[in-house]
Amino acid sequence: MPLERLTSARQLSIPVLNEIFSQARKMRDICKSQGRTNLLADKMIGLVFLEPSSRTLLSFQSAAQRLGAGIVFIQGVGSTSFEKGESLSDAIRVVSGYCDLIVARLPKSGDAQIASDASSVPFINAGDGGNEHPTQSLVDTFTVSEELGTLSNLQYTFGFDPLQSRSIHSLCLVLSQFDNIGFDFISPPELRAPSWLVEQCKNRGIRVTESARLADLKNPDVIYLNRLQEERFPDRSLFEKYRYEYRLTPEQIPASTRLILDPLPRVDEIALEVDQLPIAGYFRQAQNGVYIRMALLAMLLGRAIA
Ligand code: NCD
């Protein structure tokens, strides 16, 4: 069945992933050879971003415009009818009359499903609260696949806020389909990975360990870090307690490490000196966001490139 609505990384089976990656490589060729195309010149994309965003918003804008599509957008609740008390369902229903596909970043867990149900056009979840970020998981897995040539037989370390990082949640869901994978979660005790995620990974045969000490870094192939999700802490003192304690420096990186990723923004979780290492892949990862999002827009609008 063709992908029409992307609300969760649970929809990203290995065949779907392979198709998206193949389209993304074609999009990269287009960007490098001609910069843009008119594949979606007759389409209008609606971007509804009610939470802060730089990379996801700009890479979707860049993707839409490189494909020749027009854009309508809402950025932040301040200037919209949400301020007047309009429901998410009503707002999305209206926006879906103005465009051919909606991309939405929404503040609460579960909002993506509500919005997708209300939309009469294809829908993409660009992050719903602390729940999921499926397009980021595509960017991440595409980057691992391009840089290491495989998504199987890899040991991952995830830090440092697996409880609240939607990027880590979606990425683990996608990766857990591959063979011979291990996940080591490193976080303060209060920010351990949610039990539903750990259960699901274990049920799929993933080796899972959890530790509170950065010094316990085992022998990862990939280190995937994301900042402590400051805006999601119910108790700010907890954020202040840990913000400088969990920071990766070059000396702490085990020799086994082949790639370091971060969905960005980087705040305190990676020391600046790490940027000089060839295995620091996070800026290349951000660049891949445009190709993946071009692929998604084309595929969800039934315009995959032959
Ligand atoms: C992530 C997000 O918004 O969840 N950023 C992104 O989309 N690249 C990670 C984060 O904000 O920490």
C-alpha cells in the first residue's frame, strides 16, 4: 500500500525504508546536478509548525521549493487562531483545504494522529511533543546506511535523554527491525528510556543495556546523542542538575566508534572539539534532511521518480 500519511516510525518497514532511500538518492542527484525541478510545480504544501524548529522547518521548505511546490505556513501559535481557542482538528481541516499535503509539528504527544485524522490530504508528522519524530528517524537511518553501508550488525549508544527525546524513540523503533543490533542507553536515572520502548526493543530481539555513567560507554559503532530536552522537564532543577554532567569529549570516545550522530540542535551534549573528527557526522546528517524530505513529499503525492 502506498504511504499516504506518516504519523509514526512504526509505519516504516524495511521495504518502505528502501524505497524512501532510493528516492532520496535520486533527489540528491537532482540537487547536485540542477538544484531544483518542477516535479511538484502544481502542488501546494502546508507547513503547520506550532513548536520551535530550525532544521525540520527549513529542510521541508527547501525540499518543497527544490521540487517546485508552493508553500503556505504557520509558525508558532502566537499569530494564529489557536490563540482564539480553535481546536487542532478544526484548524487542520481548514488548512487541508488550502494545500495538497500538510507537514505539522505539534506540541503534544498524540497530536499527530488527531491532525492526520482531521486532514483530507496526505499528512506528515514533523514531531509531536515528546512522542515521535518519524522523518528524523529516516534522516538518521539514511545517514547510517550511506556512511557505514549497512543497518545490520551494529552496536548503538543512545544518550542522554532517552525518556523525552522523540528522535531517539522513532529511531529505535525503525532500527529494531534489523538483524544483530544492540542498544546501550546512557542517561541520568530519572531520564531512562520509556518502558514501552525498552519492552518493544527486547521483544524484537535487540540487546538492551542501560547505564547512568558516561564512563560505561561500551564498544559502540554509532553514538547517537540528543540534548536534554529542556522544554519538556516538569522540574527545571532536574535539567540544571544534569546539563553539564553528560557531555561527550574526544577522550571519551571508544576506538570502536565509526559514526557520531545528533539530530541537533547541539547544546551541551557534545564538546566542540568532537566536530574536528571525521566520525562526527551530525552536520552531514542535517544536510541529508533535504533529500529525505524531498523523497517523502514526492512519494506521498504519488510522484515518486521512476
Ligand atoms: C529534534 C526535535 O525537534 O525533536 N530536532 C530536530 O528536529 N532536528 C531534536 C531536538 O530538538 O533536540
